[in-house]
Amino acid sequence: MFNLILFGPPGSGKGTQSEKLVEKYGLIHLSTGNLLREEIANKTPLGVEARNFMDKGQLVPDEVVIGMIDSCLEHHKEAKGFLFDGFPRTGAQAEALDKLLHLKKADIALVAILDVNEEELIKRLVHRGKTSGRSDDADENIQRKRQDIYKKETLPVAAYYQRSKRVAHIDGMGEVDQVFERLCAAIDKKMKALSS
Ligand code: B4P
């Protein structure tokens, strides 16, 4: 199994790059953001709860997100690998993921962190907000708050993986295809190292 975490601040291009990566490497795409937005669209009780947090730019409670990932892993028992997009975002989520993968005798092979400067992030999110209809895109103050929450709650998760030397920093500035090439180079290098 090759399991990849795509990590980075809101607007760094995780969703954009994930679509291309799952196609190239045949991984199952698990985006907690997409899963939550599906629950909201279907007006499920989970979606109603999640919306309260997402509209304010806050993180959805850990137990909700971890439960969703657990059931997705169960649904894809034969997967050759997963791409975790936007998960884990807290220390508790990272520990839960380790436990869930341990049960499958699997591990995280690589944590790819997309580095993008804050002004570019806000610019992209403002632009996305013009067409996305996403309530968390609508307001620049909420976008800045999401960047602050990333620094406070999510960035420390990178240090958790840094200790086991599974982290690759990827320059996320530039054209989508350029960023994709950089990501593929890091993934191919890791795959080669694991197979030798
Ligand atoms: P997510 O759905 O994960 O999305 P995101 O962080 O906003 O954006 P992403 O990095 O995927 O950027 P994208 O490719 O769209 O999170 C949404 C919310 O869900 C969170 O705030 C939280 O409330 C909740 N949530 C999700 N997971 C959670 C968890 N694990 N725990 C708790 N809560 C959770 O790119 C952004 C824009 O830039 C797009 O318009 C794109 O077209 C453009 N773009 C991408 N690459 C570009 C490039 N190279 N150049 C120019 N533009 C580019």
C-alpha cells in the first residue's frame, strides 16, 4: 500500500493536485472537505452540524471527521493506496489515522506539504469564491481566520511526521502543472526508495 498525505494551508491547491494525482497513481482520494460538503448538500444531521463550523472558517470536531475516514477506509478494503487530502488537520486526527492504518498493517509513506505564501493563498481563495458558492470562501476575514487556524492547529501536525522523516516540502507557487511535476518527482523518489 502507498499512502500519501497532501498537506498545506487552505487554498494551497490540495484539491486541485489531488484530482491529478489519483488519476496518475490509482490511489483512492479521501478529501474530508469534499466528504463534509456532500453531507451538507444532502442535509444530513452530520452535514448540519459540520456547516456551523465550516461557515465560520473553523475546523469540524475531530470525532466527526475521524468517523468519516474510518468508514471510508472500511469501504475500500482492496485499495492499493489512499491519498488523504486535508486530513489530518489536528494532532488527534493524526494519531487516529496512525491507529486506523496500523489495524490494516499499513503506514503513511509520504507527507507532501504544499508551500504557498499567504497573499497568494488569499488571492486564490477570493478568486475561487467568485464561482464556488462555498460559504467559507465568501468573506476575506473568514479566509484569514482559516489561515490562522491552520498555523495554530494544523501546522504542528507536520512536525509530528517530520520526526519520522516522511515529509517533503513542495513549492506550491506557479502553474498547476509545474506544481504537479514537483509532486510527482517527490512521490516517484519515495516509491523508488521503498521498492529498493
Ligand atoms: P478543504 O475542502 O480541505 O479545502 P481548502 O483547504 O479550502 O482548499 P485546497 O487546499 O483544497 O485548495 P484548492 O485546490 O481548492 O477544507 C474546507 C473546510 O472543511 C475547512 O476549512 C474545515 O472547516 C473543513 N474540514 C476539512 N477537512 C477537515 C478536517 N480534517 N478536520 C476538520 N475540519 C475539516 O485551491 C484553491 C483555489 O486555488 C482553487 O480555486 C484553485 O483553482 C486555485 N489554484 C490551485 N492551484 C493553483 C495554482 N497553482 N495557481 C493558481 N491557482 C491555483
